[in-house]
Amino acid sequence: MSKMPHIQLDEGIRSTAAILPGDPARVDEIAKYMEDVKEEAFNREYKSVTGTYKGRRILAMSTGMGGASAAIGVEELADLGVTDMIRIGSCGALQQELRLGQLVVCRKAVCDDGTSQTYMNAFRYAASDWPGNAEKPREDMVCSYADQTFADTVMAAAKDLGFDAVDGSTRCHDALYQKQKPQLDEFYSGKGISASDMETAALFAVAAHRGVRAAGILNVVVEWKKDIKDGVG
């Protein structure tokens, strides 16, 4: 069996379910909850292990930072027969009521990153009245979506385990330190978007393209209008 070029996995993983954190170090934390753990590969940002949880074989694989690397990982996993994927990651709050450690089960993701826009064939209009003469987000936001039944299952599991979880949405982007980010955050906050991250929109867009189920659950590590240096991150 030939290995996928980037994630360096083949069909020997024998798993149709994947948990996808961004940070490779989180794979080791996930492994603590599984039995019969096997280290599979570690190439570039893609660290992976397999194991069993409640009798089901699970793959945990990191995707790195940003939509492009997440999309490559998801595409190659889909080629290996993985049909259920859950992103677990961090986010910054765009709503005042969200607190550190709270979980956001994402129902939709605003495609404000290049990768998901490529998949969704989306674009934005330029507007000279936007601060800094940057591109103004479209009023009709282009979004990619979780599998809603899968998201229901994730939410029910979070509640059953006693976690403080809320249904929500995220705006995905490519530029964490963009100068106009405060204005962009204000804009999307005013549109009712819950949080901000970098990978969820790409996951949802690729999943829809490949016909696999995807869900996302994000941990708030920065509260609204706080600096990332002051958050859990």
C-alpha cells in the first residue's frame, strides 16, 4: 500500500473516524483516552496515532495552522476512506458572553480564508470606505457548514459530559496579525458570528466537496477584545 504524500498514512490505519487538532502536541493528549495506541506517522505538521475508544478504532491527526494544511490533510484522509471528521481546536471569542474554556460547537464557518473560498468559489467586493482601504466583507457572507446531524451528536456528547458548550459559528481567516483585524472582528461580531479561528471553514468546505461528515468544536482561549497574549494560548 502506498502512503499519502503529506500525512504519510495508508489504508492500514483501518479507521473511518478522525479527530483533528491543529497542534501536534494535542495528539498525545488525545492518545491518553484511547486503548491499543499505535504511533502512525509524523511528517511536517501531520502527527498521527490510532487506537480504540469504546470499541471503535479512531485516528487522531494534527493538521497544523491554517486552512491550506488542514485541507490537504482532509483530502488525503478522505482518499483513505475516513468518513467522519471532528476538528477540535482553539478560537478567539467574537461575542462578549463567551468565556475562557467555553466550547463552541460550530454549525457554520464564514469563508474568509483563501482555502475555503477556493473550494466554495467565493469572492469579496472591494470598498473604498472600508478602514485602511481593505476589502470589505460581503453582507451576504459565504459560509461552509458542518453536517448538522453530526453537530447535534457532538453537542449532545458535550452536554452529557458536563461541558459548558454552546451552538455557534466561526469566522475563518489566514492572517492572525492583520492590521485591520480589530475592525474585521467588530464587523463579524455585529453579524452574530461567535468566534474566530483559522481551519474550520476549510474542513467544512472540503468535507462537503468529498461527501464526508464533518463537525467542529472549539475551545475559547481568548475572550472578546482581549489580547491573545493574555489568553490561554
